Amino acid sequence: MEFKNHTTGVYGELNLKEKGMWSDKGQYEIDGWVKNKENKVLYTLFGHWNAGLVATNVDTKVKTEIWKRNPMPPRSDVYY
């Protein structure tokens, strides 16, 4: 999936990984990158589409949680 900020020119890509045929490796995983308009990688992205997404600054190695799933409501196991 591609995305772009038309104001700043920053763009990126987010990839959904395939689950392994004989294992759970790759299950729910997503990864990607964010680049500036000069094509320099600013952030790498990693996470799970059902849990959260973390961006890592390529220069400083600082990790920032940019999305996290909210907890399920009480007794959700009965309804889902």
C-alpha cells in the first residue's frame, strides 16, 4: 500500500506479509518505509496489523509507536 503527503512530498509504502504455509511466521506482520521527496529513507516501519505499528528513525534509531490497538471490551470473547 502506498501513501503520500502531497504538501511535503513525503511518501512511503506499507507491505502486508504472507503467513508461512507450515508455520505462523509472518502472520499479521506489516513492514515498510517512509522517504522524503529527495528519495532518502527517513523511517522504517514494522508491526502487526492487529496489534500496533512502530516507526524507527533511520538516523537516530529512535522508535516511536504510531498506532496501537485499543483493548477489547469486557466479555468480548463472548461476542467475537
